[in-house]
Amino acid sequence: MKKLYLLILIVLFSAWSDRVTAGWVIILRHNSPEGLIIYESLTIDGKLIKSSSLKGTFIIHLESGIFTMVSQMEMAYWKGNVDDFRAQMDSAMQNVVVTFIKGLPENQRELYAPVFDGMKGMFAVIPEKSLDTLKIEIEKTDEKIEIVGYRCYKYEVKIDGTKMEEVWITPDLKISDDFNGKEVAYYFNQVKPYIQGEIPYDRTEGYLSIWEKGFRMKSVDITGEAVEVIKISEQVIDKTEFEIPENFRPMTIEEIIRKQMFMGENETDDLEENDRK
């Protein structure tokens, strides 16, 4: 009988250990130049990454290449290849903006045209040629500080000789052999909108190579946009953390954008009515 109990315990433990593994939870604080503060929770378990903040929830499976955007507000999600995500975001944003402009009175269309023209290209694919022309230098300085118990070295990022950003890197935080910061950054760049007039240096191979020096703990760019790690904890992570809730439904990118931009069914219905005009 004791052997039977032991066997049952072994089976139960094996099943539980498949669902629960050691990982990391990292809290970041994002400060905008306007004073807005947003907190982001980054959950990492090997090749599984989850980012949660007011900007949304994103789940990355580095091994399979599957990217998931979850809308808590709409209890919905989009799941697929990250490159397809950006292409669909680009198409959806253009459709939503064009449809919205159609619904405006004639005298307002010209007034808002510059704003909406900028929005239409927010998720356009940035030509590789424009990135190749940027001369990127990453220089290590003598400055060293401590952030949440980790020694961090300051690097300066220069584009064509002009300092664009300061980044503090720690070589001491070893997430796991499976974690690839450069690859994770690529995924998040696909989600990040492109603002007209900005220099997209953070999407270049030269800039992304900074991840090879260690884990990014803090960054401040020339606009005053800042991101800093404020808490790090190694803890047990349940695999369900990276799963879509059962009661969430699949949605197209365009559906999610329309509902998030115009906050509700009435605005979406108006847009759909404009589509038919």
C-alpha cells in the first residue's frame, strides 16, 4: 500500500512540475516626458515571455514564434506570427482611419487630415535601406550605479555622432540559457508604432546588439522617455500564466483597434455604417 501511495505522489508531482517551473518576474516603470507613469510586469520562463501593462498584454513563445495580443477590456485575443501582426496592424489602422474620416463633416476632414495621415503609417514596415544608412555607436562609459541590487554600467548610444540615449546594463542578471533579449526586443519592436519624423535606430541590428552586453536595467532617450527596472524576483511560474483565458474569444486586429480607439459598440457601429457609404 505504501508503494502505491508513493507512486501516486510521484505521478502527481510530475504532473504539477510540468505546469510549474522557476522563472522571473520583473517590474518596470515607464516615464513619459509629459509625466505619465506606466508600470509593466514582465514574466519570463525560458522561451516564454509575457508583458502586462495599461498598453496591453502580449505573450511571446520564442520557440514556436507565436505572438499573442490579449485585450482584457474586450475579453478577446489575436494569435499568430509577429510579422503578420504588424502587417495586419498597418492594414487595420489605415482602414479605421479612412473610415473615420469619411464620417466627419466636410469642413473637419481637412482640419484633422495631418493627424490622421500620421496615424495611417504608424505600423508601416520600415524599409531596411533607411536603417542601413544609420551609423550606430554604443560606447561604454566609466559610470557605474546599482539598480535593485545589481551593478550596472552606463552606455551611450550615438547615431551619426549624436547622443540619442543612455542605457544602463548589468552583466550579473542571468535569466536563463534560453532567454534571448535581442530576440525579445525584436518582437516588441513589431508592436511599437512608428511616429513620423523619428529616427528608428532602436530597430537596427547595431542597436539591438546591446543585449549581448547584459540585461537592460534603465534607459533614458533624448526626449526624456525613460524606462527603469524597479523590482526583480525569481519565483515559481505556473505555465497557465502564458495561456489565453478560456472565456476569451478570437478577434481580428481591426476589431480590437476599433474598439480600443473608439471605446465601445456605438463608435464601432458608426464606423461600420461609414464603411457602407
